[in-house]
Amino acid sequence: SASGAPIALRRRQHSASCRELAVRGPRLQLRWLSAATSAVWLAAYGLFALSENSVVLSAAIFISLIGLIIYLHFIKIDQESLLVIGSLGIQVTSSYASGKESTTFIEMRQVKDVVINEAIHMQKVIYYLCILLQDPEDPQGVSEVVPLFQSSKPRLDCLIEVYKSCQEILEQRKTAPQSS
């Protein structure tokens, strides 16, 4: 990834006009999780030893468990995938560490283009893939930019591979109505 974390790109071609591209981020690090939990519980034990109040220990356990559930269910994304179906649209799915999935579908008639954009962040140039949605009132305009792979942040070489795959399907869609 752009931050140096190991990621994996998986490509599946279901048909000539249907491809699935998935970026899997690093798995949850049990060392990090154990260290954070231990630090919270040790701090709580230290406060318990000073105050001799068992509510401190109970609160630390409760807060760390709630924090873990929130992290796994709403923050830690294990995989982001893009399913491009030339005749229907693009499905964007984020799979969280808890097993929860979040899916968005964009109809192909709304898609103007898929592009690689660049941004400057903290004195560094980062690249990201995004879908440009066509403005319904102005066919030449863009109504919205939908960024992809925001959690995994793949490097440029990975983004180029996904971009080329998307462009092949978009080109098929553009040339298909003219040939029939």
C-alpha cells in the first residue's frame, strides 16, 4: 500500500464484460491488540491500586471491550472489492474484520469514467482511483466523485492494473451500442 503495509490484489474475470477486483489489506495484528488491551488494563489496575475502587477495573474492561467491538465492526476493513459488470454497473464492497459488509451499487448509465487522481497529503503525492458520476443535467459535467479503496490505499502500480481492467469494460460498453 501507499503506507508500506502489505496488501494483495485478487483479479477474477467472470466473463468478457464482468470482472471482480479485490484488495485485501493486512490482517488484524494480535500483538498490537494484546499490547493495547494490556496497557489499558494495567493503567486501570494502577488506578484501582491508588483508589481501591473496583469500578475502575470494571470500567476499563467494559471500555476496552466496547472499543474493540467498534474497531472491528466500523473501522478495520479487511478487504475492498470492485465488481464491474459492463451491462449493469459497478458494485463497491467493503468487508470489515467483524464480518460485516458494506455495499454500494452504481448503475452503469451514471458512470462517466473511472480515473486515477492524485492528491498532495503531508508533503507527499498519493494516488487514488475514483469513479466520476455523470451529471444528469449536463452530459459533459461530473456530478460526483466516488473514491475507491480508501482503506487499503494501494500503490500506483496496483491502481493502474485496476484502472486498465475497468477501462477495458467501459470501452466495450461505449462501442457495443454503435456496433448493433
